[in-house]
Amino acid sequence: MNDFIAVLTHGRKLQGAVKELSIDELEQVAEKLARIIENRKEKEAAAFEAEKARLAKIEEITRQLAEAGLSADDLKSVAAPKVRKNSGQKRPVKYKLTDANGEHTWTGIGRMPRVFADALQAGKTLELFKI
């Protein structure tokens, strides 16, 4: 891609690259490039207007805060505390089965352990193992 940009932005390299194109092909390329440029201008104008509107909203809110005798620091002090996920904590165990091989537990999430699946096939219900 960098080679393409180098050719496109350098006059002599571009002239050498397109020397085998006909006039009609060059005009088609010019039309496509003009459309690309026009689209880019429209997007930049829309982004500029959006930023202008955003700044106007900020100015309006700042003015309202000043009229109310408040500052942005006042808002930060009453901002809702961040809610953390219980990362690092294990899920609570919902099912427990004790057999000859020991005690088996399962949270009820994910693939069912083989011990529980065998017990269910033997005719038991999951409710029997619920904690």
C-alpha cells in the first residue's frame, strides 16, 4: 500500500505508471478520484458540524452550571461509583453430588460434569442434587 501511495503522490512516478492508459481511461480515473475527494469533503464537513454541535452543548451546559453556582468538580464528587464485576470470585455452587469417589460440585453453568450426567441417566433428577 505504501508503494501505491508513493506512486500516487509523486508526479513523475504517477505519470510513468499511467503512461499506458488511454485518455478515456485517464478521465474515468479522474472522475473516480473526484468522487472520492467529494465524499471525503462531505464526511469532514459532517464531522466538523457534529463537533461544532458538541462544543455548543458543552458551552450551554457550562453556562447552566455557572448560573446554578456549580462547577464540573461538583459533578465529579457526586458521580456514581464505578460498579465492578466480581472478577476473581468463583460462581456459587448450585449442585452437589456425593458418591463412592468423593464429593462433586457444579455451578449449573457450562457443560454438565460426567458424574451428574451419569446420575441423570440412571433416573435421578437434578433437583435431588440442588444445594
